[in-house]
Amino acid sequence: MDTEEWMRDFVCNLQIMMERRGITQKDLAIRSGISETAVSRYCAGIQVPKGPAIVSMARVLGCNVEELTGY
């Protein structure tokens, strides 16, 4: 799986998890300690998140990293 394909899957999973839990981008940013700009870029598929950001988002969303990333 290349980076582009991974990113599409990640963005889809991220948006689904946020919607299911009623969490906005701003909520996710505040609760995960990630900047709103970075969260916005992740949700838009513009920026690839690093490991610590993925772990923080998964924690806030109540899922594991594998569910969020598709791996």
C-alpha cells in the first residue's frame, strides 16, 4: 500500500470515528493536544500524521491505532 492509498483509508476512518463519537476537529485538537491546523490537514488528507499524533487521536476517539489507520 502506498502513502496515497494509506492516506485515503486513514482520512476515511478518521472521519467515520469522529462522526460516530460526535467529535469535531476542534474537539479532537483540544483533547489530543494536536494543533487545529494539523487536525484540519489530516482530515483533508493534506498532511500525513506521525506516530504520536495517530496514537493521541486514537486515544481520544476510543479506538486502537489499527482501527484508525486500517493496519
